[in-house]
Amino acid sequence: MRYGVLGPLAVWDAEGRPVKVPEAKVRALLANLLIHGGGPVPADRLIEDLWAGSPPGGSVNTLQTKISQLRRVLGREQVVREPAGYRLLLADDGVDALRFQELAERARAHEEPAVRGRLFADALALWRGPAYADVAESLFARSEIARLEELRLTVVEDQAEVRLTLGEHTALAAELGELVARHPLRERLRTAHMRALYRAGRQGDALQSFHELRRQLAEELGVSPGPGISALHEAILRQEPQLATPAVGSLSCRTNLPTPLTPLIGRRKAVDQVRARLSSDTDTRLVTLTGLGGVGKTRLAIAAARDMTERFADGVWWVELAGLGAASTPDDIAERVITTLGLCDTAATEPDLDDLVGWLCQAVADKHLLILLDNCEHLVEPVAVLAGAVLSAVPAGHLLVTSQEVLDIPGEVVHPVPPLALPEHTDPDAVARSSAVELFVERAAAAAPGFVLDADNAAAVSAICRRLDGIPLALELVASRLRTLSPDELAACLSDRFAPPEVRVRGLPVRQQTLRGMLDWSWQLLTADERTVLRRLAVHADGCTLPSAEAVCADRDLDAERVPDLLSRLVDRSLVVREANRFRLLESVAAYCAERLAEAGEEAAVRARFVRCYTELAEREGERLRGPDQRRCLERLDAETVNLRRALDLAVAEDAAGHAVRLVNALTWYWFLRGRLTEARRSLQTALAAAGETDPAARLTARAWLAGIELRTSSAGATPVPADEDPTAGVDDPVLRARLQWFVGTGLTGHGHHHEGRQLLEASLAGARTARDRWGEAAALVELARHVPAQGESHAELGAALFHEVGDPWGRLRANRSLALVAERDGDRARAERLHREGLPMAEELGLWTEVVEALTWLGRTALADGHARRATELYERALSVSAERAYSRGEIRAEIGLGLAARLRGDREAAKRHLNRALAKSRSSGHDAGAAAAPAEPDLVPRA
């Protein structure tokens, strides 16, 4: 039996099925026994606890009745009577509270911050609500509940400090606010929050938090804040350099390589070889790691790339391609790379969006970076096209590819990845030197604590590794079997199982047959329900959360409440990998399970549930994108991007146009916020062209979204939407229509059709007010403030107040910028500067990098106008850094011009000339003629000799 106490009391049997414990007193009895951790509890103590000092007549007999009821549920052998009292038999990991503490201890003992953070996240994920929620009012439970809650808060604080070292200050600043409000006197928690606020650019909020703590401590306890948090307060006031994000955080921003939870074994030489091939001493810029599935290509590539992060100034980036369909184009792959490099927001502002490969090459043309394209075997041709373009256009660009098939293009160096080395002899010392044995023993010890290689089991371990051909995935899968089998028994099972010709699959290489046989054997050892969950998980393109797994895997024959435990058992068997709150299948396991799904005849039904699940997820999160949950929703949709794309592909392939249109309607605002306008346009067009029945209103909505997107992605001379046409006509929902009118209207004004755009904006304002839609009213007011000078300030002020009321960060930023433009137009430069400064951290928090650059360059111009050359140089250098990192050409041009002006103000004519020439060169190479014209338009940028 397994027990859950971190939330409402829960019990699961050995198969993972929930066990219902009826009657409140029986549940309280079980809780009492669990609180004592399997130790004996005297009968009189149980009576006192259960009836709170008022026991019924014949209380001993009544207690025995409750014990009997509990035994009927759990099994008679689970509740034992001893002279000292009753006790519950508990396995080592039978209670989630013990698992929570074990994970926390493992996290604190680990040196790698990223691994510690993940272990802390795993520990906190075990909590389903307040501990012992069923008996929270009982006196016997209060001390244990308080103890567990204190442990939970301590782990939250531990995790927050780790996340600060990883540079996650912006997310922490938002997440810890509510927790600090609930526990206002916890100085360690508030310290972490203050640091996060400061690093997120919210110095004022950090100082206010300290003042609030000082007030509450004085009023409630009559004491002052401790020395640690007081010192932090002083450091914030002085803006001391050590408060900045640690170096590890800044480095992590230049790579997205995942941190493995287990060490890489037996590949040190291979890692060195890959690094040597990509070193600066060679001309090699494309290395392809090849080998059979399960051999460890991805782990090797990530390990080699991680060791090179310091060498590539512009980053080392991992791009997972397993989720892309086989029909994907080079532009689809380029889009994935653009998204990974964080260039989406800036891509939306640049020309040539129809040629994403070309735009990507231009964006990174002068960058020194390494891109790891992972799992390319089903995309060899489009990956080869992209790789060829990058190698030709990006002199300092390097590619590391993993694939079962080579790309076969000029410049490619192929590095085969063989299985791990097998033991040559049965002597224990010789066996121990084998990398295959080393991996097996390491995984076996993790699965069965206490397992070691010794003289008694060396021969059996050697036989196991040989039978599995040293394939890492096969070794990891079988290691977990040592929980129930001895090494000799396991070796005998494998010998029987792999006897020819049973597992030899015609047409597969010998070692690939071995892996297939291992997967077959692992599959047959699963229960029917475990197989059901495992094969249905294969529909996910990029792992899934627990709620998604429940929605996709459950049906009439499998209750959703059973899925969590079945997943847990699959994780224990190494068939499913858990990373934080996501569950993933390894590539080879996913391919195998996809075959099993087809064999079971479940593909259509599971795909339909998958499409429905992610359509509903998109609609649910999309509804919350215009409010205080905006950042969390953006992060959730970011995490599900690959699955959402797959859901759209499946909806189109299955002629489910209704779901396809619903999905793109739900996601368009997300794509807009993230600057992924090309993806929005292509997805809307694809959904509208899909076969199948569709709600006419949903189609009208999609067409209106598409009109607004096309206005933002077409060149100035094109007319994607007739200026005198209202694409929102026919949309019945008044709130939705007003918002769509705003979206199309702003597109028209940005396209130069100011009169028609303003008409739609005014219609949007009227419609939003009639429908009492505060968000729509705010959006229309803020936009009209730019086009109606007489009412600009009042419109902007009211729009800002409404956006603040609904709690939309993007809206507040938009309103802030309008207020700044109005102030600038009115000649109130001081107010405009304050507003731009306030908007800067908001734009950084949302990842709107073009807005960040615009604010920095405006502040730079103000500093120049005031004669502050040094301050202007700092602002323009920061703008240039952000622009270069995000491939924002216009921002680079403006920053270079600003740096030239600052240099002129300092009297440095050579620097001014250098910056001007860079601005001119960048404007010509990027196609921004306006930038080229703007540079010489600056009066006397470079003084004449």
C-alpha cells in the first residue's frame, strides 16, 4: 500500500488503484497511525485522539470495530496489534511525506544548481493541498501538519535561492508575492523575494517590501528586521554590484541546454573527440552524430556542447526536432530555431518573413554560435537545406546534429556513436572497467539501493551487458528489474528471452534487433493498464503534464484518477522520464509505443482526445492572457508549443476543421504577444483551408484574426485587406467583435491607412463600452490616444487605469508607452522619461525586446539632449547589446547612431565616425533604407576636419 498525506488522505494499492477508506472516524484512525510513522500507538491514546476527550460508551469495543473496518480496506496484515499498541506496516517509500523529505535532502546534497532546482520542484510537486487536510482540525494532527508545512516552506525558500542563482528572478518576483503575503514575517522568504524584485528592475517594490516587514515586526512582535535582510536593504539602496544576477545566471541565458539528472558514463573520450572536431583549430563547422536509437546520441551531443559554452560568444542552443512532422519544410525548422534563439519578437518587425531560412541566416550572419539540431532522422532533407544555408551565410556558425542518417552535404563530418564498451573477461576487476557495466551498475544501484558489483555477481552482470550489446537505453530499462530479480535470475531471463530466433526482426541491424527485443520484453512485463498508458503517451510530441496525460490516456476502461500512479510506476521502470512537472518518452521508446498504439487500433481515438485536450487547454489559457495571470499563461503555452502544433497538424490531417479553427482562434493572441506572426499567419491559413465541419462564427473570427495578422506581416506597398472593408462584420459576440475591430484597426493604422483604422478603433471603443468589456475599452482608448491629439491624455490616462484594474501587464506597458508619447508631444519631458523608465522592466519581464530597445534608445536621446554623454553611452550600449542578441536590425542601427552622437558629445571624433559607419553598413545589409537615411540626417554627426 502507498499513502498520500500531502493533501487529502489518499491510499493506493500495489497496482496503483485508489483505495477508498469509508467513514470519517476510520480515516482519522488511519491518519493517526500514519502520523506515528509505523510506530505502535496505544489503544487509549487512539481513543483519546479520535474522540477528543469524549469517548463513547464501550470505547474499546468501538475502537476495535474501527480497526476491523480499516483492516477490511487495507488488508488484515497491514494493521498489526502488538503489546505496545496498534501500528501500520509501511514500506520505505510508502508515504509521500517521506518521499518529499528524501527528495529535499537529495537536492541539498547536489552541487549542480539546475539539478537541485529540479529535485526541489519534484518534491514540491508531491503536494496536492494542505497536509492531512481531512483531519486538519484534530488536535492529534496539528503538530505534524505544522511540521510538514514548515518543511514545505523551507523547501520553497531553498528552491527560490537556487532559482535566483539560475537567473529566474523575473518569474520569482511574480510567484513569491502571494506567498510572502501569506507568511509576512518569514525573513528568508522575503529576502529571496526582495532579491528577485531588485533583479527584475523593481527596486521600489523591493524597498517597499522591506518597509512593510519592518512595520509588521514592530506592530506584532516589537522587534526589528534581522541583520541579514537589513544588510540587503542597505545594499539595494546603494545598488551594490553584488546584487546583480550571478555569472552562472548570465551564462545560462546564453544556452538552453538541459542539465541531465544523471552523469554521462563511458563517453568521456567521445566528448573530447566531438569537441576537438568543432574546435577553433579546425575548419569543421558541421558534425553529425549517427547511431542506432537508444545509443545515447543526444546525451553525448549535449555533454559535448555544454563544455563549449564559453567558446561561443553568442550561445549554444539546443533545438529539439522530434516533434516536427515528416512533411516539415526548411522554413518550419528555421521557425523552430528562431523561436529557440528568442528572435520571434524581433522577427515580427523585419522584412522577408516569407523566407524564414533567409531571415534566420541574415539575423545570425555575424554571430559566433553553436546550434544543436537534435533527432533529425525523419527530417534529413529539410535539415540538410537549412544546414547548407547556415554554413554558407554564417561564417562563425557551427552545427551539431544527431540523426540515425547522415545529411550528406559538403562540409559534414560524421561521428558514429557506438554502444558502450563490453567486458572482455569475467574477472571482477576487468568487468568493472567496462563502460557498459559501469552504466548498468550505476542505474541498478539507483533502482535497488545497496546493489554493488562484486565477485559473486560479476559474471551475471557481464552476461547481462553482453546480451544487451552495451546499448545504453536497453541497459537502463533492464536495471530496474533488480528490484525483484537477482543478477543471476535476470541474466537467465535475458538468455531465455533473447534466444534466437524469437526476437530477431527481419530487416533490422543486429543491435537494433537487440533494442527492439529489450523493448518487447519490457512491454510484456507491464500490466495491461501500464501498457495502455504507455502507448497512449506516444501521441505527445514533447512530453506532457499530469493533467494532459490524464485527459489523453483515460477513457471508459481506464479512470483518470488511476493515471498518476500508473505513470509513477512507468517512471520507476525507466520507460517514462520525469523532468520537473513533465513526463517524457525517450525517442526510441516513443517510436516503439507509437507502433503499439497503431496495433491496438487506438490511434484515431487517442489522437482525437489529444486534439480536444490541447484545444481546450489553448482556450482555457487564452482566456486568461488578458489579466493578472498573463505571465503564467505565456509560460504554460510556451511549454506546450510543440504539442499545440501537433494538435493543429492532427486536426487538419483528420479533417477536424472545427477543432483546428478553435485552436488557432485561441492561440492568435498568444502568437501576437510572443511576436510569432509568421506562425500565426500560416496556422490560420492552414486551419481555414482544412476539411470538415466548422462553426461559421468561428470561421469568421479566424478570418478577422488573419486580416489583422496579414496587415502586420505584409510590406508597405501590399494591400492584404481592403482599407474600406470591415473583416469583423458578421461576428456576433459583441466582446469578441470589439476586440477584433481593435486588432484590425491597429493593423490598418500601422499599414498607413489611418482614417480607416481610426474608424474601426472608434467602433471598437463603442462596442467594448456597450458590452462592458474593460479590457477592450482600455485597448481602444490607449490606441486612440495616439490618433486623437485633443483627447490623447484623457484617453491614455483612462486606458491605463482600466488596464491596471484588469491586471494585464502587456496592457499596462502599452498604456505606459502611450502616456509617454502624449507627455512627449505636450513637451513634458520629465514625465515622459519617468514613464519610459517604468515601462522598461515591464517590457523585460514580458520578453518584449523591441519595446525594451525602444525605451532604451528614447532614454538615450533624452540623456544626450541633457548633455549627459556617459549616461547616454550606457543606455545605447545596452540597447545595442539587446538588439544584437535578438537580431533586431533597426535597434542596432539606432543604437549605433546614438553611440555616435554620444561620442561626438565627448569629443571623440574617431569613435563617432566608427559608429556611424556601422549604422550605415547595418542598414544597407539588412534592407532598412530608412535607417541608412536616418544616420546622415543626424546633424553634424561627425565633425569635419
